[in-house]
Amino acid sequence: MKMHADPDSVEAAFYQAFERCDLTAMTRLWQDAPDTSCIHPGGPLLQGAGEILDSWGQIFSQASPPEVRYRVVNRLQVDGLAVHTVEEAVRPGDGESDPTRLIATNIYRNTNGNWQLIAHHASLPMIGQQPRRGPVH
């Protein structure tokens, strides 16, 4: 299992796994703990790595690899936890549709020097939000 020395490297690996529809890579990023959680846009609360990874497997099996870009808009790190607020732009694998813009909160925990994802909550932003303040990468 690849170790991640900081939250940014886990985040980059998360979005890369998402863009590649790579469940094996996605599995390595999530901490296997009962308090691990995920909420996909419009979806229910998923708890535990099993439920979360099952949901990603379903998403990946039903889609062509999307184009995924993200931009961290806020970071907080304290006592082995990191919280990132992220703007996501997800373009379906057809390459023709406009990207869907999402706001996500990603939470990471450091255990024995390895940062892992413990929560991902993505939702559609409210209409009339402030314009973006920079490029999404």
C-alpha cells in the first residue's frame, strides 16, 4: 500500500483514481474505519469503507472515465486531521457535455505517518454562487 505523507498527495491520488475509474487505487486511499463516510451528490450517507467502495465500484462500472478537475478553496489542518473544501468540475466521459460543478469537503486523517481519506461529501453548489477565483486544475 502506498503511503501518503500529506493530505495534498492523497487528494491528488483520489481525483486521479476518480478520473481513471480505478477502484483498486481508490481502495488504497480510504481509511478502513467505522467513522469513515461518503455522501455523493443527492445520495445517502455511506459509512465504512465497504459501503463507500461498493458505491465507487457502481459509479465506475456505469461510466466512461470522466474528466475531473479540482481546486482547493480552503484548507485546515490540526492534530492529525485535515479538512479541504474543494471545487470540482466533472465532465462525463462522452467528452461533449459541459462539466458539472460541485463543492466537496474532503477530510483526511494521519495515522502512523500515513494520511488517508476519512470523509468525502460532494454536493451541487447553490445557484448564484460567487464566481470562481482561479483555474481549476
